[in-house]
Amino acid sequence: MTTRTTLLVSHKGVDLHAATAVRVMQRRLEDGDALHRLARCELHTFTDDGERCRVTDLLEIGRYFNPNKHHYGHFEWTTAETDAFDDPAPGGATLAAAWPGEAVASDTDAPGAGLYERLLGGPVPEGCVAVDLAAMPLGDHEVVRSGVLWRLVLADDGRAPERLAERLAIARSGVQGLLVNPHLDRWLIRVQRAQDEGGPA
């Protein structure tokens, strides 16, 4: 069994990266009309490593968390399955349904159920579907793997949400993709519908 520990960090105020990206995607990309909302968390994750790495240590290092600017969520998930986060292969893979696991701690007043949703901008609205996409640099073999977790909230209008999210996120042409460079990054992706809320803690 392996324990995957994840620190997600979101902005307290307006996230200018996400706010700028959503406008470009809506106005300039093919299928941009389907994008209702975009949220972003910084992602730092590692497998159980004894005393060499702990979330409490990451929180004390300025490069991972600034209490004046950020909220954080600490999550843990134990599994016997192969962990896609440590797969060095390029391209996309599936983000496990159980990820990020149970909420362990947060700086918010309600660190338990629903923390994952709050860090990513709130519940999925009716008539929409959310696609979570975790992107990390290829060739990163550090103990702590860092990247970006994007949530694309899309119109649930019959278009295949995973394919639609990849067209919007993975940069392949001037009118397709903005968030992930497939030559430099690999990504994990998962679809979550409004009725599936409550899956991640």
C-alpha cells in the first residue's frame, strides 16, 4: 500500500493566471464557448516517505505556501494501485476517481468535506460538467512533484467533456489549447458531473 500526500494551494483573491486564461480561451479557441469557468490550484504531491518529507515542512517553506495570499488543503489517499503521478511516460492519463483522497488539514474554517471543491471555485453548477486536469513537467523526479491543477467547468451539452477539455487545455495549434505544453508536460484528467459532488473530500 502506498500513501499519496497532496498539498493544494489556491489564491485568496482573484487568480490573475486563471482570470486571464479563461478570457483568452473563451474568445480565441475553438469550442471556447463551452467554457463557463476556470480555476487553478498549485499542486505539490509525494508518496509516503517517512520523515524525509511532510506537509508541515512544505507549509513553512515560502515557495509552496504564502499565508497572506493563499488557502491550502492537505489530502491523503492510500492505494494498492499503480500511481499515475509517478509514471514518466509523456501524454495524458486518468486522474484516479479517489484522488486527492481525504481532507486532512486546511487553513480554512471548514477543512473537512467539500474542501477540494472550495479550493477549485465551488460546486459544479447544474447543467455543467467539471474536468480536473493536473499538469506536471516531464522528467521531474524530485521527491515532491509540483505542477498545476486546473478545473475547467464546461457546458454539459452533449460534447464529450474529456475530449473537449483536452482541446481547450492542451496546446496543439493557435486555436487549440492554452494551459499545457505537451512537449514539456504530462497531464492527468478526470471528469466530474454536478451529481458526483462529494466524491473527493
